[in-house]
Amino acid sequence: MKAQPYDPLRLCVYATVALLAWLLGPWAVAGFAALGFAGYWKARRAGLTRSKCLLRDTRLVLAYLGLIGLAAVVGIVLSLR
């Protein structure tokens, strides 16, 4: 049985997220940060303490996503001026 070749699906996902962030600006960044934060919050409450994310510790991931969300909110407020 021949092994399946590597499918770089994540690269397509990353490109799509980048496109949405470019088109929608800080609103998309805020949305993705909130979605990620909610997901990691739920996973942490369920017992996940180590993530496959580069930061590893879910507390660091939550802090990172919180900072991204805060930066997006600042961007939104500044764009409304």
C-alpha cells in the first residue's frame, strides 16, 4: 500500500485566514482572536494544560490571544476616529 503524499491543508487555511484579515482588517483579527480564546478557554477548563501551539502552555496561549484581541479592539477604535 502506497503512503498518501503530504497534504499541506494548513497552508491553505493560513492563506485564507490572512486574506480575511486583510479584507476585514481589525474586525477579522478580533473575531479570530475571540474564537481562539474561547476554544482554548474551554479546552483549559476541560483539563488541557499543554498545547501543540508553539507557546505550549495554555495560559500563555490565552494571554497571547487576549493581547491580539486587545490590539484588534484598539485598531477598531482608532479606525473609527
